[in-house]
Amino acid sequence: MKVLHICNDYFGGEFYSQIFEEMKRTGIKNAILVFARKDQIKLHKIEVSLKNSTDLIVVPLNFSFSVLGRLFPTIRNVYIWRVLKKRAIKIDFDLIHAHTVYSNGSLAYFIHNRINIPYVVSVRNTDINSVLKYFVYQKEFVKKIITGSSKIFSPAPSYSSKLNMKLFGNSSENSLFSFDAIPNPLNEFWILNIGSPKRITNKSHLNVLFVGEIAENKNIPFIIKTFSNWTYRNIKFSVRIIGKLKQSRKGLEYYESFRKMLHGYPDVEFIRDVSDKMIMKEYYRSADLFFMVSKHETFGLVYIEAMSQGTPVLYTKGEGIDGYFSESEIGYPVEYNNINSAREKVLLILNNYTMISENCISRAKEFSKEQVVKRHIINYRKCIKRTIQ
């Protein structure tokens, strides 16, 4: 089976390389097509020789063309098609997987209409909460991409109904397209270093952990307001925030306001991005609760990382991992910005802590790259079979 992956965020998420390497191990012949601005190519130190690799095809775009291509993707797609032809790159794949609907899916749709290769698309946060919100004039085009695809994937189970509602005004369970929720894979490190079930040992002091980007979408003030100055039956809570900066003007501005906000909460510990997984493992294990209630979340691998160390999680209702687990199984979904809801869910976890901790560990194992890739391949084969028939 030969699969072309159109994946612009290939260098931004380490789980992509894990997926593609595992697919290769199982016998899938992958090619990854990335079209990126020239400055991004330099940033990731991509070797010029890789631009013509059979595994990685990189098409550089200048800044103005990159912006124009986002507004009017057909113009960009024609250019990419010409570059591929000029380099004599054969587009003889059994299937195309576009890893976003709008940016990557538009190119898959373009190629499909020319040489009739079936394609599947993955729906991500940027499609739901950016493209369909701000690029309203492209709604009909997005409909064509969706209805022309053989299958729709998303790491977030809730995105099926959200996509239905935004495109067709229908949020019912009877989806107007074939959808399957397939999670992002957990890094092998966490599988090999799985934790043990935990008990609450210090009933007077509990540690709450957040791990994620320091960005407005992550809703960090909410976790601080939920736990600061809250005491329940002599239990006090401390909050530890581990986060990396978003390297953009808006991201740096938010970081400055975040730092100023922390001055009013001396009991909140902030640690800059931790890249060493062995150190992160200890932070997850020492935490009693993991809390991240983002405004929007495609998936959130940090939830599964915390679970792998036996730490119950609180996550956003209707976003990310919500839908993979029954309520109370590994923690609870929390209504966005509802402090009372959050505190109620914390108390429910504490009432059944050890059982939930055990569930976290057993369920985290299901997110291995082997399991995730197996589900992708089953779907790929079904799509190709339907096309042949």
C-alpha cells in the first residue's frame, strides 16, 4: 500500500513521525508532502537533499505566496502541482491522507479531481475554530472537500457533530459523512515507563499540575482561580504550571501578561518548558491531579501522559479527549470557565481516587502508536477497497 501524507505540521508535532515510522514498519510505503514558507524550512534545518526524497517532499513557498495560498488555496495547489511535475515526482499512490481539512485537504481534493486517487482527511482545531469561523467565504469549498473524501478522521470525538453543525446545520448523531475518532499516539517512552496506581498520601495538601503552551486558549487563569484560596475540609491545593512559550508576537505579549498575573498568586509555581521526559515523569507522578480545561483542544496528549503515571485528569467538556472515556473513568470533563463545576469534579475524583488512578494506567496503554496505526491501516484498506469496487 502506497500512501501520500499531506502534512504541513509534520515538523510541529512529534507524533507525526511516530505514526509514519510505525506505518513504514508494517509495510506501508509513505511519502510525506510538506509545503512551507522558506523561513520555516530554514528554522527546521531541512537539508536541501530531502526536498527530493522519496519519503519527504518539501515544497518551499515565499511569504506572500504562502499568505495568498491560505486565502485562495487553489492558486497554491496549482503551483505545488507544477513543482511536483517539474521534479518528475510520481503521484502513483493508492490513497492520500490530508492531515487538515482546509490547508492539506484542498490539495488532496485538487489531486483527486485530476488523477482520481481517493483521499481521507483529518479534522483539527484549526479547521473547526479558525477556518470555518473566519473564512466563511470558503464554507462551500470545505463542503466539497468533506463530501469528496472517503473518510473523515479526528483525534477529537466531538468534532463529528461540530463539523456537521458548522457545514450542514445538523448536529445529530447521524453524520452526513463517514467519521472515525482516532487519537494521537502516546510516545513510546510513557508506555515503557508506565506508572503505578496512586493513593492520596497527604490528605491536607494536594498538588495540581498543568502542562501545556502558555497561550490564551489554554485558559490558565481558570486553573489558578479554581484552586487558589480554596480549602476543602482542611485540604489545601497548590498549583504547578509547566509551559512553553508560543513564539509569536501575540504569544510573547500573552506571556508578559501571564507573568504579571502570577505576581498576585505566590502559591502558584511556574516552570518553563521541560524537554527531559525523565524529569517530566517525576512531575506527573508527584501530581495528585492533572488539570487542563482549554477553550479548544484537538486532542491533548498531555492528558494521556498524565494518565500513564496514574494521575487522574480534568479536561474540557466537548473538546479533546472527551468522548473516549465514560464519565468518572479516568477523571471528569469540566465545563469551560465554570469554577463550581470544576470543584465538584475534583471532589468526585477524591472520593474514588485509587480506582480512577488504576483506570488511568490501564486505559493509557491503549494509546500506543501500534494501536493507533492499526486503526488507520484498517480504514485505509476499506477506502481503497471501495474505490476498486
